Amino acid sequence: MADLRIEELSASNVVAANSLTLKPGQEQFVVPVSHSIAEAYVNPTTAWPRVVLEGDDVVGFVMGNFDADADQPELRSCIWRINVAAEAQGKGVGRFAVRALTEEARSRGFDQLTVIWESGEAGPEKFFLHLGFEPVGETPYGEVIGAIKL
Ligand SMILES: CC(C)(COP(=O)(O)OP(=O)(O)OC[C@H]1O[C@@H](n2cnc3c(N)ncnc32)[C@H](O)[C@@H]1OP(=O)(O)O)[C@@H](O)C(=O)NCCC(=O)NCCS
């Protein structure tokens, strides 16, 4: 996709962000965007919620969390959520969104970006590994903690 840009979550795009659809089977790997929007609202100092637009269309949602003082190291500079619209998947939107987050993390002085994912065929594991994230641990719930150096 040639014409991608990133925009802060706002009143003008929140409805479209909340309407993003996933492919069948993916729902189990990600909480609904509405949860993330609520989390961003109650964590305004650490959450970094953004939409990806292609032209005027919202094709993705990504949320970072930046909190150098977080007790859990994997939450200090992390991808909290990432969703690409079903019809826009496989065209570089996810890569574009992760790059925006890595740039934001770097500009804030972090030297790595982490993400937590659940293993499974329809899950995002291959995407994150392909982008260069490496497994560095596991949560108490058996999810993978991945990290990429910036
Ligand atoms: C995971 C997700 C964000 C990927 O977004 P996307 O826009 O489809 O990914 P991209 O098109 O940017 O892919 C980037 C690269 O990863 C590769 N890739 C993406 N998904 C892949 C998969 N399932 N298996 C293998 N490779 C994959 C692509 O081939 C591409 O490689 P290339 O750039 O070398 O050609 C998207 O599938 C999604 O929204 N999934 C549902 C929500 C979800 O699981 N979120 C994560 C919660 S932790």
C-alpha cells in the first residue's frame, strides 16, 4: 500500500477504528478495539493510540504503551494492541504500524520494543518473528514475550 499514514486516535476516527473487522479465527488472539480505546482513555499518560489510514479509510489500529517506571519490564515500551482490517491484511499495514511504534519508542529513548502474543496457527506469531522480534520470555498465562532491539 503506497499511501499509508498514521494519525492520533480522535473523535473523527474512533468510530471507524472501533469498526475494524478481523478474519475468522483471529478474534481469539486479540481483544476488541473498544477495550483498547477504553484503556487509552484511562491511561492517557502512557498509552499511544493511533490509527493507520489509507487515503480516508481507517485500515488499522495500533496502541503502544510507554512507561519507563512500569514494574514489568515487558510493559515499559511495548505494542499493546495491533489490528489490521481483514480486507487490508497482507499489504504492509502491520509492518507500517510497527515501524511507527519503533520510531516513537526510539524518540522516547527506549532501546527495545516488546510485544506479547499467544501462539497458534491463526495468531500473529509469524508476523512478529518475520519483523525481527525474538522470544525472550513467557507470561504466567503461557503467552510469548517478544522483543526487538531498536
Ligand atoms: C498480525 C497483523 C497485525 C499483521 O498485519 P498485516 O498488515 O497483515 O501484516 P503485513 O502485511 O504488514 O506483513 C508484514 C510481513 O509479515 C509477513 N506476515 C504477516 N502475517 C504473516 C503470517 N501469518 N505468516 C507469515 N508471514 C506473515 C508478511 O508476509 C510480510 O512480509 P514481507 O514484508 O516480507 O512481505 C494482522 O494479521 C492482524 O491484525 N491480525 C489480527 C489481530 C492480531 O492478532 N493482533 C496481534 C495481537 S498480539
